[in-house]
Amino acid sequence: MSGTSMDGITAALVIFDGEGVRVLRHRTYPYPPKLLERLGRAARLTTPELSRLNFALGEAFAEAALKLKGRAKLDAIGSHGQTVWHGPGDEPRNTLQLGEPSVIAERLRTTTVADFRPRDMAAGGEGAPLVPAFDRFCFGGGPPRAVLNIGGISNVSFVGKGRLWAAFDTGPGNSLLDAACRAATRGRLEMDQGGRLASQGRADRDKVERLLEDPYFNRKPPKSLDKGYFGEGYLRRHFAPLSPARLPDILASLSLLTALSIARACGRFAPKGERLLEMIVSGGGAKNKCLMEMLREELRGLSLHRSDRYGIPAMAKEAAAFAWMAREALSGRSNNCPEATGAGRGPRILGKIIPP
Ligand SMILES: Nc1ncnc2c1ncn2[C@@H]1O[C@H](COP(=O)(O)OP(=O)(O)O)[C@@H](O)[C@H]1O
Ligand SMILES: [Mg+2]
């Protein structure tokens, strides 16, 4: 799996025993700088360049799987690939994930399931979010809970009593924080490890309240964000000048914006008449102590736990989700979530299967 942060390829070795899922090990392999640079230009590449990139990424994904697997014997691989274009609003709607699965199947001699999003779109859905189906599988059996992933952007699923109530993007996640680090240091700092800088800064609460008036936050789900919406342009519009001296305060304000947008989304859009008691957090943002503290502060009444508590390391959840998607596809079971993607034509089996 690699998400919008493009921090690298996260591989997880997952075993399904009985009804549950266990992550045996996992690791994120950073993209080599040259590959990352090509990915950054993906929308402007020529067709031959894009084709080469697809195969180069296939090799990188295969290498990540090979390294992680060690001597384990794999039944199958699920690969999300790297999204280089997502156009749910286009006519016809379309999406493109790169990381050629034939290369993965060949290098590992293992059945590979990939390209999950297109079928959901062909069935009238937005092709995203896909992970809520896995959230329901893992966490949907108990009382109503919020399952939050803080990746490049943040998204939440409300699951419980065997069902999924809603799933949507709440707003910013790590991408804005990463972009602030890069912009203020001219690329020297890629991220704020542990949220250390943010915790030294002071958040401007009035400004954050003004930013929370953005119409996206008030829109009712289902809704999803274009990854550029809370991107570098947004950062420069609202937080210039970006200098090293101002960085801690900017990171503190962005963290507060993230925490408040999540907390208010839970307040507003949680299932009516149901009481949420717990939030389960995953994604790189779960490692940001400052952000997690702010979230805890704003979510009083909800207990906050990392997904690690349930056997799924925070960084591995989305990768584990695509292992599950692959397993479901290979078992002939539907693995999309029409409630979340709006796939009006109903449940579908997502994923293309490449034999070993
Ligand atoms: N130790 C850490 N401290 C703070 N932030 C972290 C840490 N580890 C990862 N992150 C943040 O998480 C991001 C990656 O999160 P991830 O869940 O992989 O997102 P995506 O799904 O978009 O790839 C990084 O870009 C970084 O901002
Ligand atoms: Mg990632």
C-alpha cells in the first residue's frame, strides 16, 4: 500500500485465522528519491514515461513484498498501488493506480490481486473510500465505534452492531503538516517526528475557528476530498510566510485544525441515536504525540486507542486492509462498501487477479 502521503510502500504480512486478522510484521520502505520525483510529476508525464513508471513501481512494490516476506510462504498478495490520478467527478469517472501487478506476481510467483478501485467506479461509486469494508470486518462486531485513519488526509468510519453507518474524509491529516515542514525548511525537513516541533508551538485558535468555516467541514457525508484541497496552495494562502522560526506555531495550528475537524465531524455526523464510546486510530498521524493529545482533548467522553491495541499496528492498517480485500476477492465475496463509495449498483468483487 502507498497512500497520498507518498512516504513509501508499506508492506504487511498478514494471517487470517478463524474470524480475525493478525499482522505478523510490517514495514514502510521509502521511495527512492528518483522514483518519488517522477511520481510528483505523474500528472505531467508523457505516455511512455507513465508506462515506464508503472513498471518501475511494480518492481518497487515487488521488492518491498520480497523483503518483508523473508521465508514466509504467501498464499496471495493484495496490492493497492500508488494513485496518480483520481477523477470521481469526471465524465466518465475514472481512476489510475500504478505499480504493475504482473511484475509483482512474476517476481514473487504468487497470485496477486490489484486495481481495486476501478470496478467500484464502474458500478457507479466514487472508488473511495475502500477501507471501511475492512473496518467493519475488524471492528464492526461490537458497539458503535469511530475508526479513524490519519494518513495524508484523515478519514473516519462509524461501525458497530454489524454495520457501517458512514465513512468519509474529515479533512486534513499529515499532508499539510509535511508540506509545512518542507516549505519552511526548503525541503530539509520531511516531517515533524512525533509532533515534537508542533508541541513547542502555540496554536492560533481564532484562526483555526475561521478555517473551520470552510464549507467542506459542514457538508454532509458521503463526501471525499481531492488530495490537493488541503495542499500546498492552502498552506500558502493561510500560513505565509513559512519560515523556520514560525514553523512550530504553524504546525501547532495545523494540528489543532486537524484535531478539531475530526472531533466536530464525530459530533455532527456520528450515527443518530447511537452512543459512540471509543475511537480507534491508525495511520502515520497516530505517531504524532502532539496531534494525538489535541485529539484526546477535543474528544472528551470518547476513549482514544491506537489500532495496535487490537493487533493491527497503526502504520499497517491500510496495508492489512488490502490483504483482506485480496482474500475476499479470491474467495468470491464482495469487498466493496456501497454505503461508503455510493456504488449505486451495489456490492461488487473489487480487484483484478493475476495468477501466480
Ligand atoms: N513518527 C512519526 N511522527 C510524526 N508523524 C509521522 C511519524 N511517522 C509517520 N508520520 C506521518 O505519517 C505520514 C504517513 O502516514 P500514512 O498513514 O502512511 O499515510 P498515507 O496513507 O497517506 O501514506 C508521514 O508522511 C508523516 O507525516
Ligand atoms: Mg504511507
